[in-house]
Amino acid sequence: MATKEKKSGGKAGKKGETRQRGPHAGAELPAPPPRLKEQYQSAVRPRLMQQFGFTNPHEVPSLEKIVINVGVGEAIKQPKALDVVVDELATITGQQPVRKKAKKSIANFGLRAGQEIGAAVTLRGARMWEFLDRFITVSIPRIRDFRGLGTRSFDGRGNYSLGIKEQMIFPEINYDEIESIHGMDITFVTSTNRDDEAYALLKELGMPFRSDDKKGGRAQ
């Protein structure tokens, strides 16, 4: 009895063989620019120029880098705890963290100078814009009882810092694989040295500041 042949776009390979596929249609095309960077260039920058009366586009403040720091006190007695944090931070940011070492010894805590006690990542360029986009649109809404970001954490030089209590707000982290909950400090470094300009920049980019926190973000 004749057997029916399966219809396919090509010849069927032998059992166990994998079909070789060529590169996808856009493999040779350059990666598209980050969405938030395009928004800054097309909409945010013109609004800031009008708001502050800038005549030169180069005067308009921009985001220069995002620095993420995680301190791991348990690493003093459990060095493997730092390895987990490093892996999680790399997963969140897409960049390999730098391990931070203690600058001095503290006998009361059993800390030796040169001992690794934390990790940090400095994001610039496309990774910085993509992280900020995901942080604003995905991670911040996952914060429990979120009521807006405070505006009193500007440092007087145009930089803004905030603390995150749980790494679970980042969707890249698998809740079932978490060994311990830890927080992190995130610093947004801008090109301006004025807090009011930095506040306006971050707000235009989508940072959900509290509207009733009137004392923050206005110092010069």
C-alpha cells in the first residue's frame, strides 16, 4: 500500500538531523535606537528648551549614566551570597557587574580590607536608556503600595538617587529561584548641576514623582 508523503517546503531530513536555517531577514540591519532616547530627542528636549529658555540644544540637560549599587553584608561570612547578587544584577541590567571591595578593616564586623562586600553596574548609552524605559514602565508599577517617587533625594548637583527594597520588582528575576531578598540603590546622573533642571528632565522622561512633595527637585 502506498504511503502518503508529508507536504513540506523542503526535503525532509533523516531522523535525528536538524535543519539548518539561515540568518533572519533583519540580521544585517543595525539595531533600532532605544525608544526612550528617541522620545528625548524628539519631544523632551524641545520642551526643556522652551521651559528653561535654552537657545543651544547642547545646553539642554540629558541623562549621562545610571549607577546601580548593591551592598551584601552577608558576604563577610558567606562569600557565595555575593555570587548570587552578581548573577541577579547581570540579569537585570544585561551587563556584568563590578565587585566592590572594602577599603578598610572593621574588626567589630569581622571585615577585612580588600574583602568583596558588594557589586555595582554603571549603565551608559543604549543599555542605560533601555533600563530606564523598563524601570519606569514595568518595574516601578510592581512596587507594593507605590504612591510616587519622592523628590527630596536630589544631591544639589543634578543627580537623583532612590532605594529599592526588593529585587523582585524586576520581571527578569524569577521569584521561585530567589535565595534571599535584597535591595539596591539606583543613581541617575545627569549632565546638569541644577536640581530643578534634573527634576524636569526625569519627570519629562516619565519618572512618576509625587506631586504633593513640593520641597523636592527645585533647589539650585
